[in-house]
Amino acid sequence: MKLWVILTTKNRDEYISNDWSYYDWTFKFPHSRSSAVRHVVNKIANDDKIVDVTFELSGSFARTYKGHGTDRALLAGVMGYHSYAEEIRDALKIAKEKNISYRFIAKDIAGAHPNTARIYFQCESGATGSVQGASIGGGNIRVDYVNGMRVDFNGDYTTILILHDDRPGVIAEVTNLIHIKYRDLNINNFKLSRQEKGGLALMTIELDDKPSQELIDDLKRVQYVHNAVLIRAI
């Protein structure tokens, strides 16, 4: 089953999609941004080709993204290039050659960290989504929103995102599964975000250890779970 996306912020966020296809992390340095975007976006997009992407840049990002190479790094990451790839410097040209539509928009994102990027994209399959993240200094990042739902993680730990119906017992089933079948794993942080009572909810689980893909497959089989995505520590 594909992951349902509901974007809850106002204006352009108000639509529904059948897949989770969009994610962004931003680091202090351009090459790190490329690595993070590549790792997370392609994981969430299930390797579906991205054909259209909009980067909304707030604060200092809006003023310096061209001179600091942030635009090339973010776009290269969306296209799947590693942080050390020579293609980063030609990312804008390569995107055009690949028929990827892109745009960078300076925008004041209310209440956001000064170095914030919010990204929207559409995949070839038609799947859409959004992610908001910030570069918080010292080479560190923070992911604040995934598809309009509040999260809070920074990539220091392996993270599992679980989209599910807000129903009694779902959290217990997930945590019991980890405790009983994967008892060597330790949860160091847990956060739940939901749009409304009885609607969609998103669990963010950070782990001290590296889980197997088998855990993700088991989580997807839990009743009322729509999808589970594993994002390994960067």
C-alpha cells in the first residue's frame, strides 16, 4: 500500500496524494546538503523520477543561495547525486537536460528558523509531497515538517517514519513488535503528530541501533499502518 499524503498548511499545501514523494534536509555546506537531500528524497520517493520541484528558501538562504551554491547542491541532491559528485556544479544544466522543471523562490516562512528550506515536488507517477527543514549551524540540520505534519529529527540517529490511521492500539502494536521481535533495538526518541483526531498520524521513531529491512516490512503489515520508511543516520 502506498503512503497517503495530506498537506495541511494553507494555500498550496491543501491537496491529497497517494504517495509520499517529497523530502528535504539542508546542511550548512552545499555538498552536505546534496548528500542529505539525495539520501532522504530518494528514499521517500521510492526511486520514482522527480519531474518538478519548487524550493522555497527563507531567511539567509533566500539572500545567499546562489552565491553559496545552495541552489545547485539542493537540486543535485534531488536528482540523486552524491555530495562528492562533480555534477553538482552543473546541476542546473543537467536538470534541464533531464526535463526536470525547477524553481527557487525567496519566501518568508513565518515562525521558521532563519535558514529554512521548504521543498515541494512531483514525481513521474504523479505523486507529490513536501518537507521543511533548516540548517541550524555548525553543520547541523533539523527536519521540521513532513507533508504538513510536525516532526523533529536531525539525522544523528536512524529514524523510522510511520504513517498510520489515528486509531487506538496502533502505537502499542508498533512498539510491542519492536520489543518482542527486535528486542536488541533501543528507541531513544518518539514523537507523534496528527492532523486531527481519527485522521492520519505520523510516528517518528529514532533508534540507537541499525534495524534490518525486515523490521520495516513487519511494520507495514501492522493493521492501520499505511507505510513505514527507514532513514538511516547520516
